[in-house]
Amino acid sequence: DMNGHVNNTKYANFSLNAADLKANEQIQDFHIHYRKEVLKGEAVTVYVKRQEKELLAMGKNEKGETMFSGRILLK
């Protein structure tokens, strides 16, 4: 945006790319909790923990601050 923030839809892209879903997996529900604004060009590492049909994602900046977290529920 004009303030240099990453668009909120990118957080979903970050999570889905890190989740590496299989071709036959379908999303039933997806929630994102925005904690801090990510600035354009800021490095974010996304961690994903898979528990059967539930994936928990967390994006952290280089300082280790949690920028967003999310939950993806599969069908």
C-alpha cells in the first residue's frame, strides 16, 4: 500500500506456500490473526505444524517477533 505495508492477502499466500498442500487436499476453513504489520521487503519466515487435518502457521520476522498466525482446517 502507500505506507509500504504488505497487502493482507499476502499473509494467506505466505501460509499456503509454506503449508505445501497436496493436490488432493481441500481447505475447509482458514483463519488468520494479524499481530503486526509486515513492511514491503521485510523478511518473514513462516513455520507450519501439521496435525492430521489441521495446519498451524506462524510468520516471524528476523527479530523473532510473531507477525501473524493462522489455522488451516482441511476437509
